[in-house]
Amino acid sequence: MASPAPVLHPLLQYSQHDTELGHCSQLIWDLREPARSARHILSPDRPLSDFELSQHATNPPVFQLRVTCGIFPEESWVSEARNWLGVTVADVLDSIAATMQTQLTWAEWNKLCPKQQNRVNIVFDARWRRASDGEQVRERGVLRSDCVLQHILFAGLSVLLDADTTFFLTFRRPKR
């Protein structure tokens, strides 16, 4: 008998229906920021607690969890969280954050059409110009987070059909 498919922790789940306060997930997280800046929508003034972050990401627990996204077509852009004690909410958020903060390679840049390169350049220029250490940020170059343009908020994970431990990352734009 096959084991049951893992169910995501509610903090990580995407909902096509707005949850609390018009969000489609339980988290408020700007994906340009570190994972520890994620907050629960019901307590937007405080980061997630160590207890919340230490919860298993799935039930039953898994030892490896992959996150993919349509914006990131490259296999190298897949986030992978591993933990032999069971992948936690923190492990998932950290793996997504690490993927988002990875510098874009020339090969990845060259796969973007000129129109997309221009849009990403505008986002990159705005990011380094507003940084307190602008020249250092500029020298680091374009990050994958620049490629999501204005879709900078975590909107949750969804199960991919026929993939027990691979989930699809959804982004959303901030509401104005």
C-alpha cells in the first residue's frame, strides 16, 4: 500500500480563494527579503516564531522537498530543502530565499528576450539605487529576485500532480 501524499503545513499553502485579509496564503513575505522576515497575516508586526518555523513543512514529514515555479524554467532554479529530521517550514523558506538571492548567470540572462532583459534591468537599477550600499549591490549583479519584476510576494505552494514532494511556488503583486 502506497504511503499517503504529504499535506503542506497551512503556513505554506496557496489558496485560490483569499484567506484572511485578502491574501492567498497565511504568510506575508517579500521574496527579496530574508526568510526570517516572513510574518503571519494575523500578526503582521512580528516575524514568525521559532516554534512556527520549526514545524514540519508536511504531514507526514518528508526528508526532501522541491519547489519549482513557472517563472524559473531552469532546473537550476528549483529550490530544494533537505532535513533528515523532516523538512521544516524554515527549511522551505530558506531554500526559496537562497534561490531568489542567487545571481543570474550570463546563460540565464541570454535566455531572456530583449524586452524581458529591459524590464529586469529597470528592477535591478531601482534595487541598487535605493540600497544603502548601492555600489556593492550593483557589483553583485542581477539576482533571480529581479526577474519576478513586481510579483515579489510569496503567495503559497501548491502540490504538483504526480509529484509527491515537489510543489509549485506562486507569486503575487502587492495590493495597492
